[in-house]
Amino acid sequence: MAKILFVNIVPNGSTGTICKNLYKAAEKQGHECYFAYGRGPDLEGFRTIRIGSKKDVYEHVIKSRFFDSCGFESKTATKRFLRQIDDIQPDIIHLHNLHGYYINIEMLFQYLKMHSAIKVIWTLHDCWPFTGHCAHFQYEKCEKWKIGCYDCVRTHMYPQSFVDRSPHNYEVKKQLLNGLPDMELITPSQWLADLVKQSFLQNYFVSVIHNAIDPNIFHPTPSTILEDHGLSGKRVILGVASPWKQRKGFESFISLASKVSDRYHFVMIGVSDEEKKKLPSNILGLSRTENQQELAKWYTAAYVYFNPTLEDNYPTTNLEAVSCGTPVLTFDTGGCKEAMLGYGLVVDNTIDEQLLDSVAKKTFTKEPMTDMISEYLKLYKE
């Protein structure tokens, strides 16, 4: 059996949940597991390592604002973390999101190259590893990342910066992230795998393991949640995101709500207090929740789950909705089409009441599950 160290920015949200599920499954197989993360709630029942402190994260954020250096700060925190890796002596390090202001990738990858006996698996959840700045570029249809980033149009977006150091970041990443002899890349969608094969990471072996969700949590869950919120008898159109930003389709959701009759009511989960004030009367805005059982109730009660994302990889919220028995409408974005084949509708941005009623009456027979955990367990064993 192996010692496995998982590394991710947070222990919650979609990527954190994937890490926790893999940890528990690997532990059940007899592996000794550890979970290192940069920020978020404390975890019980896991061997955890907190990489740095809140102060370290804030300093990383501030420096990134002024120097466009997300992923290149947190030197003291990373040095301490590398000593902890020495203590653990893992056989496998399974990397996930390395951006998020908590770790220095130069120090990390220099360490990994010096410790070639460690098998490295890196699951890419977005495009940040092979760009000079951004995590997504689909909205702008940017292709600079194929040859070298410059004049970045996303410095005002996450990871926000007052300057553009994308040419420098691109070249450093290109040199730094290549040349690791025993690293395997995983992507949750074929769409992202195809992008990786066009990037400077193309020399690595890339395989696709689709994201999956826990059917023990996300299944048809009857409740009084509509009555509790005064929505009894309404056809509820549900959307879930955190945070709701332009690329998550905030404006598209608002636009659809303005076009339909009062037979429908909209629920947006994951909106901020400031955003709630801007919502029209036919949209109920709810704060983000980590209560997955509550989410399952909302998915089950919804008439249609609407995911108007304009940039995404392989969104698990679509799978969660279908697993709760609710049809999905989503845009042809990233890996959404391959995620929805057989049990959802991928549409353009023209949606009306007729389409909402049409998808609500459809019966989708394909199970929204992939065997994600068993595929990763097989990889660990190999």
C-alpha cells in the first residue's frame, strides 16, 4: 500500500469534495493518506496539513495584485510544507488546484524534480497551469497561450493584478512544469485534454477521468423546501454557482427571468448579499451553502436546472441535478456537452418558456455517474 498526499487550495467546493472522496476511498483500500490545503474550514477525520496561515494568503494576494505573481509567492509557507513532505515521505503526490494564493510552484516543482522517486499525478481543473495569467480564456476566445502569453486582457479578473506579467509567467511555467519524468496529467473532460495537447504541457501523458458525484447524497430527495420559501405551485428554475460572475452566466440568468410568465420562479444559490439587492422580484437569492443534503432538496424540487455558464470544464452541478431527477439546460461551453450527453440538453443562448417546458417533460435514462473513484484507485495501485 502507498502513502498518498493530496494537495488542493481548499477542502470544500467541487475540487475539495473530489479530494475528500478520493482520500476516503484510498484509505478504505489500505493506503495512508494526507490532505494539504491552503485555506478553508478545518477537517475532522482526515490527516491534514495547512499550508501557511491567513496572513501568508493575504500577503500572497497583495503581492499578486502588484506583481501578477499568483503561484510565485508564499515562499516561507512552501518551505515549511516541503519539510512536512520530507517527514511523510509519500509514494504519490496527487496535485489539484495550485493557484489560489497559497503555494509557490517554483519551489514545489524544483522539489519534485529532486525527488523523482515520488509519483506525481496532477488533475487539471482549469487552464491556469499552461497560461501566463488566467484560469479560463474561452469567453474572450484567446489563443495566445498556444505560443506565448502577452497583453493579457484578463489582468482585471482572477487572479487580479494591476500589471501584466503574463509573458514572464508563461516562460517560467513552461520551463518549470516540464521535465518531471514521472508526472501524469488527468483532466475531467476531453475538451480540456485537447487543450493540454496544444499547450507547452503536450509532452506529458494525459488521460481523462470524468468528475463524478456521490449518489448517496444526490438522489431524489422529497421535501417541503418550496413551501418553506413560499414557492408552492411554482415552476422553479434553479441555478447554483459560487460565486456568480459574468462567466457563470449571471446576466443570462437574470435575462431569462425577465422574459417568462409568473408561472415560473427562479432560485439562485450562491449569490452575495450585495447581489441579492439587485435581483428582480421573481428571483430568490440564497447564500452559498456547504449543506449538500439541502442542495439535493433544491435540485429535486426544481422544475429545470439552468446552468448558463460561459466558461467551464466539467461542471458537477449538472451531474448533481440529474442525479436528483431534474433535467438540465446548459450552454455549449467547455466540457458541458460531453458531460450532458444522454441526460441533458445543451442549447444556445436562446431560451424561452416552450424550451423550459420541453426539457422538463423529457425522460433521461442515462445514469449521471462515472466511475471516477475506481479509475483513480487503479492509477494509485499502478
